[in-house]
Amino acid sequence: MTSLTRFSALLLTGAGLSVLAACGPGAPPPAAPAPVETGNTLVAEAAGEDAHDAHGKDHAEDEAHAYHEDDEHEHDHDHAGGTAHVHGIADLAFAVEGGKLTAELISPLANFGLSEAEGIITDEVKAALPGLITLTGGNCTADTPVAEVDTSSGHTDGHVNFSWTCANLGNVSAARFAGFTAFPGFETVNAVFVGDTVQKAAALTPSAPELSLK
């Protein structure tokens, strides 16, 4: 039997004897036992203090680790955001505005086969823009796309705005990006659609160029 178990057994035995004595006739009330502090009690208290200190240290380390992870997440987010300039990659956002379907394409000029150093969208590229996106359903008429060059990010991007007037906007079921054929520099187009009740997102590729709007 260990010292700690033996000490506990002694306490229980003492308590039982006190109860029996108290039940006897004319037995004087038992005196309250003086508090006894044993080596095991001191060890347990010391162990408790050490455990508390260790817990505090672990908590501080956890907080520091969490902060480091958050910092890394923010760093990754800065590099993985939609404004990143990566050749072959583009962003395409669809929305419903004022009864029209609109879209904005943001892409490095290199995807169009253009010189980013010159920063010019040529007439040849502009002439191909109306066929860059096709819609399924809705009986829509496309407006003339508006293209401009943006260098605010430190890189040279092309911004192309599209809009369509549809006889039945609710019947537009899909949008296809035809730019993969017209401009082989496009590899992936990150497309999103935000409607009144529907939100869609997909990474469009030459083998899967269509975004469902339903």
C-alpha cells in the first residue's frame, strides 16, 4: 500500500471510529482533529502549482501559435485574392443590375496576347470582345462591351464590362466563356454569379467553359 493510500485509509478509519463513538451512550463529543499536513499533501500542492504554471505556459504558447497561424493566413490571403495578377488566370463576375445582366472580366493583358509594357487594347482584340461570352436562354441582346486598361495594382490588367438586356431575365440558365478559343492565353477563369436568390461559382477551363446561373 502506498503512503498516500495508507493516509487516506487512516482518515476513513478515523472518521468511522468517531461515528461509532458518537453513537455510544454518554460518550463525550469527539474533539475535532487537528489539521495534519503530510509530505504527500505538500507534494500534491506543489504538483498542483506546477500544473497551474504549466497550463498557463501552454495557454500562452497556444495563443502565440494561433496568432502566428492568423498572420500566415492573412499573408496567404493577400497573395491569393481576386486581384492577383497571374498570366493565364482571370476573374469574371456576373450580377443583375437594373433589370440587366452584367459581367466584368478582369484579366492580365497577356491573356489576350497583348503587350503589358505597351498597355494598349488593340482594335483586333476589341472586335473579338462581343463574342467572348454567350448566354443560354432569356432571349438576350448584348450591348457593346467596354474595355479599358488598369495599372492601379502595379500590373497591367484589362477590364472588360459586358451587359445584356433580356426579354426574360429569369430564363437565363448559363453563361459560356468563349475566350478560351479566341485567346489561348486564357487557362482558368474564376467565375461567380450573384443573383437575387442564387449564387454560383466555378473555375472555368477550356474543357468546362460554362457557368450555371440556376
